[in-house]
Amino acid sequence: MRALITGISGFAGSHLAEYCLNRGDIEVFGTIRWRSRTENIDHIKNKVQLMECDIRDATSVLKVLEKVKPDLIFHLAAQSFVPTSWHAPTETLITNIVGQVNIFEAVRELNLATRIQLACSSEEYGMVYEGEIPIKETNPLRPLSPYAVSKVTQDLLGYQYHESYDMFIVRTRAFNHEGPRRGEVFVTSNFAKQIAEIEKGEKEPVIKVGNLDAIRDFTDVRDTVRGYWLSLEKCEPGEVYNIASGKGTKIREMLNTLLKFSGVDVEIKRDPARMRPSDVQILVGDHSKFSKATGWEPKIPFEKTLEDLLNHWRERV
Ligand code: GDD
């Protein structure tokens, strides 16, 4: 079986590639842009086939799909950082929405029977009210950033292409997933990196933070990508599934856990530049629909995820 991972050199993409390779029964292909940094996949570069592709370019997508003719597509390539979507909304919408349409249209043009997983997001729920926790897939979508709107659109296009053309498309709404190789702009990784720098004496003992009161539902990326695989093996095409741990953690609590692993004495300083025009205050997901369909349960405790992430940065700073 041939699996194509868009965004293979990204955080989740690299872990999914490892998962597929470890299975031993999959030929793994991945798309990268000509300028992509590839350190996340350097260790597996000789085991995967990398294809140069910009998903925003329809010709580029068509050519790759013509060559690979994948049985499975895991569509992870995206502009994935929420704050960037306020600075570059057009770029975010084009990459995420048009990029996905290019993939769908290429699959149609080539008449492929490819099964497609879409990396949609818990950010789509956006403004969530107290009585709506834990969030089910049927919750209203009230997106609070251009990024979230792009993911709502990707999600709905997935539904529409399934209904219109009977394409095998499964939509997964992953809640926050963390672990080694997480991009340094995201909160867990950013704080872990700052702590590692303080430990090495490379930075004054001050941790810059944004909104510490937000609550997120964290899953280890290695559990999330196993979920992505299962979604194409066991889920119903056209349907949408939450992949979540079901537990809420305050960002402040997450920071305290990282500090507990370190023991450094720090000052915590609010950085206004890290505050968002509208932040999603609480996301805690109900994953019972996905677990029922696939048997999936999160396995790796969040403390272990954070410890692995801190050690990742200790080896790099
Ligand atoms: N990045 C960042 N940096 N976030 C901070 C900081 C900081 O210094 N301080 C507090 N936060 C808060 C943010 O305001 C937000 O409420 C929360 O920490 C998590 O921020 P991120 O790690 O940037 O992730 P996200 O929740 O915005 O989005 C991630 O999860 C989504 C799934 O729910 C991304 O991975 C998205 O691509 C993904 O779709």
C-alpha cells in the first residue's frame, strides 16, 4: 500500500511517517516544498520518498499524484499556527483551503480510489460554552481566528466532496497534540525551549508567556498519528471524529509541570505580544465516537509527553 503524507517534514507528518514505517507494510511518500527544512525527517530520509510539491499549485499537486497514485492520503500540510493567521490571513486561507481543493480535484481528475484523511482541528469549535464540555462533533462551530475558519472550510469541503462525488474522505478534528519536534512557536514547545535555555545559562531566568488561563485538551502526537492511521482503516467516509484525551489542562498547570521537571527558579512574565485578538478559552473533547469506531484510546500520559519534549530541547539548545 502506498501512503502519501502531505507536510511530511512537519511535526505530526514526521511522527506519522515513523508510524507507517514501523508497520512495515506501507510504502511512504511525502510532499515537501523546495525550501522546506527537513530536520524532522533526516533520520528516516532514506526510507521515505520525498516529492517536491507546493499544494497551492494545482499543477504541482496533479503531477505528484499522477506519479505516486497513493492508496491513502494523510493531508497534514497547512499553515498551522493560529497567531500567524491574523498576520497573514490570505496566505492561511489559500494554503489551507485552496491547497486541499487542489488535492481533491487531482484525485478526481486521475480517477483515483484514494482514501483521504483530513487534519481538521478542535480550533473549529472556537467559542465553547460551559454546558458544552466535553465537546461532541455535533457542537456548533464558532471559529475565532482566520486559521479556525480555514479549518472549518476544509472540514466542510471534505463533507461536500464526499457527498457530491462519493469520495472516501474522513475528517478528524484533532485537539492539541504535543511531543518531541513540536514547532517552537507552540506553547508547550516554546516554554520547554525557554526552560532548557535557562538551564544552560543561555537566557536570563525569565519565562515569557501569553494567556495562561486558557484550557486545552492535550494528546501525545504519537497517539494522535496512530489515530490518523486508524481513521482511514476503520472510520466511515464522510463522517467527522474528535481525536482528544478528554482531559482539560490549564496552560499555567502545563508550565508548572515543565518547571517541576527542571527545578530552575524563574520569574514568569506576561508578554503582551503573545496575547491574541480572540483566544479560544476552553477546549476539552469527547472522543467516544472515534473510540467506538476504532478502539483508539490515548496511551501516553501528558507528563511523559512534556518530559520528552523538554529532553528534546535539552539536546538542542
Ligand atoms: N503559542 C503560545 N505561546 N501560546 C501561548 C503562550 C505562548 O507564549 N502563552 C499562552 N499561550 C496559550 C495560547 O493563547 C493558547 O490559548 C494556548 O496557549 C495554546 O496555544 P498554541 O500552542 O499556540 O496552540 P493552539 O491551541 O492555538 O493551536 C494548536 O492546536 C490546534 C488544535 O486545537 C495548533 O497546533 C493548531 O494547528 C491546532 O489546530
